[in-house]
Amino acid sequence: MKTLSKLTVILAVLFFISCKQNPAETPEHKAMVEKHQEMEASHEAMAKEHSTMKDDHQQMVSAHKNVENDSIHVVTEKNHTAVLAKHGELITAHKALMEKHAELEIKHATGEITLEQMNAEHESMKSEHENMENEHQQIASEHKRITEEDQRMMKEDKEKATEVKSDQK
């Protein structure tokens, strides 16, 4: 009878352990992985836009070399440089957030943390990601405003130069 009881307990424990669900197969974990993929796509878009901003800056600096009274343009360049630096910091912080999120996925998949811990950390990171996306949009808008302002000033400078040449004839 003792052997049968021990065998029953051992089988029950083995059954319980074998039926325990893999944390990586839970719907919550799968949703988190999907959100991580969205974050990666968002990061790629931010990084690509940052590259475009840097290209715009180079074009701006090159165009300003041909302007005689460039003190106003120097201020514009400084403002644009500040926007680029702020955006670069955002890209770095977002990359760190994505790495932290990837670590969270691993910790949950390996059972190092519970579902509740994963959900809490994921929600916090998701909120931080959304804040970063909003900050990115603000920086992109500021970049656009500075670029448009510079283009307007360049056009005005060109028109003034044309007027001066006409007056000298």
C-alpha cells in the first residue's frame, strides 16, 4: 500500500510538472513579443528619420557657405544642431529600452519572472515607449519648422541678391 501511495504521489507530481505551461507560449507573452516587434519597427523608422535629419543638416550647412550675411543662418544651424543632438539622445534611449524589453522577454520565457511581473514591467516599458514616440514627433515637427524657416530665409536672401544685382546694372 505504501508503494502504491508513493507511486501515486510521484505520478501526480510528474503529471503536474509536465502539464505546466511554457511561459513563452502564453497569450500574454506572445502579445508582448508582438509589441516588441512593433517597437523595433518604430525604432527603425526613428533611426531612418534621424539619418535624414543629419543629411538635411549637411545640406543646410553647405548652402549657408554661399550666403554673405550668414549670422542669422548660424543661429539656425545651432538650433538645428541642438534638435539633432536631442533626437540622437532619444534614439539611444529608445535602443536601450528595446534591449531592456528583449531581456524581459527572455526572463519570462525562462521562468525567471512571473507573468504578473512581466505584465507590470511590460506596461511600464510600453508607456515609456509611447512617451518616446511622442517626443520623436515633437522633435520631428521642430526639425521641419527649422528646415522650412531656413529654406524661406535662403529664398529671401536669393531674392535680395537678385535685386541688388538688378539695381547695380
